[in-house]
Amino acid sequence: MMKFGAKLVGGAFLGAALLAGSALAEDASLSLSIKDHRFSPAEIRAPANTAITLTVKNLDKTPEEFESKPLRVEKVIAGGGETTVHIHPLSPGKYRFFGDYHEATAEGFLIVE
Ligand SMILES: [Cu+2]
């Protein structure tokens, strides 16, 4: 009985240590701008299995909505404003995003590799 208890405590301690370790891992920081209703750069790259902090600056005077279905993001950015998008660790792939208010021109891809 005691032996089992000790094992359980040890396991919980290891779990907590692993959680602390992953929380300390560096996020990948990316940034892009919107200008004339286009993303610049229109392709951004990030490492797989890494949390991403993406800063989106809207250099236009009109608002834009940064949206991505595969990334499950939908965020309005005021004209001249910026926002930060937190993206969970991803598998390798090509993830599309777009400006919902100017979808004809505002399109880009996050390439995870
Ligand atoms: Cu939308």
C-alpha cells in the first residue's frame, strides 16, 4: 500500500516537472503587416510542434479581419492597429489565412515545417 502511494507521488511530481518544462519552451515569434489590403510577407514559416506568437499590424486606415479556418482564428484589427494571435503547436503543413474584409487580395499562408 505504501509502496503504491510513493509511486503515485513520484509520477505526479514527474508530470509537474514536464509541464513546467514545456511552459518554458520558447514560442516562435512571427510578424506580418497588412498594407493596401495585402499581407506582407504573404508567406510566413514556423517550426512544427512549437507554439507560435503572431503579431499582425494593420498599416491600412481601414479595419481588417485576420481570419483562418484551419488555425481557428478570427480577429478584427482596427485601421493602424495591431493584434497578437496565439497559435497552438502545429503539424507540418500549409495553413491558409486571409483578410475577411478584403479576401480578393488579402491572402497568405503559414508554412509549418
Ligand atoms: Cu470573418
